[in-house]
Amino acid sequence: MKEHAEKEFITEMQREYSETAIDHARNPRNVGNIPKCDGFAQGTGVCGDTLGIWLKVKNDRIALASFWTDGCGASIACGSITTVLAKDRTIEETKKIDRDTILEALGGLPEDHVHCAELAAETLSSAVKDYQELAKFPWKKDYMNNK
Ligand code: FES
């Protein structure tokens, strides 16, 4: 019975979500914080869910990106693909990752979950700003270890 319900659930998901979106929701990449990160932001979506993004930057490129969310499956997929998209990009390239970049990379999302991509994009943008602010005051990182 449980197996049947699970299969039905997956079939329903496949009707609404692309294979890529399902994959990133079920096997999210880059989950959890980066100790001593170079940039961090946490955002709250219109739904009230939160998503955090950590960045490690080397030579103006995103060396590592990770995320965490307490949101829906779509927000997990969005956080996951956002970290994959950001990795190895320059700061200027990373700034260009927006809601539509994320939606395109995921093969789209149902209309009522487009805001999850918005949340990931806005959080990434804030994490980049945090990196740029911290870069001006590197000594601040010493007492911000809890990020
Ligand atoms: Fe809240 Fe997706 S992030 S519903």
C-alpha cells in the first residue's frame, strides 16, 4: 500500500515538475553551511519559508556555494540548482543569475512555485552583496564565525 501511494505521488510530481527539478528536490547538492564563508544571506519568501546561501570566494570566483531551506520541495530544488549555477562563476557572472536563470535550469516550475525561484535568486544576490561588504572589512570575518 505504502509503495503504491509513493508511486502515485511520484507520478503526480512528474506531471508538474521536470526530471531535473525532481532530481534536485530529491538529491539536493551542496546542502548545509560553509564554515568561515566569505558571504552569507538568509531570505524569507512570500510564503514565509526561509532559504540561506553560503559562499566561499577565491580570486573573484565562487569556489563553493551551499544552501539550506525549511521550504517546500521546489525551494530545495531551487537552492540546489542555484549553488550549482553559481559555482566557478565570477562575481559579476553570479550577479546575473536571476529567477529566470533558475527556472530555465530547472526546466520550469508550476506557477504557484515560481516564487521559490525568486527566493533563491534574491538570497544569492544578498549573499554576493554580503561578500562584497565583508571584502571591504576583512577583519569582520573574525567575529562572524557562526555563519
Ligand atoms: Fe515556500 Fe516554496 S519556498 S512554498
